[in-house]
Amino acid sequence: MYDKEKVYDEEISPLMAEIIKICKRENLPMAAQFYLKKERAEHDEFPGEPMYCTTTIIPAKNEMDADAHDWLKNVATAMRYGPSGPPYVMAATIKTS
């Protein structure tokens, strides 16, 4: 089964820590996502679900180009929720009498 969590933890995570440090220092927006596992372990909070590691640094809209900000927010949303987009919640009360 596909499982790259160990590779991420041992080799990529230290590099990402440096990248994040530089991006924060330079106020450099970024978005990155790694697909780590096909299925999470049974004892995990979301057993059987795929595992991703996602990092986004998106400064406030007034601190960067507005179009670039909106683009990165859309990328971050897509990475978080996938192609279906964020879930929609609706509540209704139906009175029958």
C-alpha cells in the first residue's frame, strides 16, 4: 500500500521547516501539499482516509496583491477540500401542523 509518511518525516519535513522559516521572514506567500498515505491507521482520528500534509502561508489581503491573494486562497481551499470544494451545510425546520 502507498505510504510515504516516513520519507516525509525524515527527509522532507526538515526542508519544509527551512522553507517555512524563509517564507515567514520574507513574507513570501506559499502553498504546498504532499500526499503521504492511501489510508490512515485504524487508531487515527480519520481511519481509512487518505493522509496529506498541507502548508499554506497567505498574508492578509491588504499586505499583497489582491488577485494573487484570491488565487492562493482558492488553491488552499482546493487542497483542503478537493475538487468538490468546501461542504455546504443547510438546516431547515419544517412545521407540519
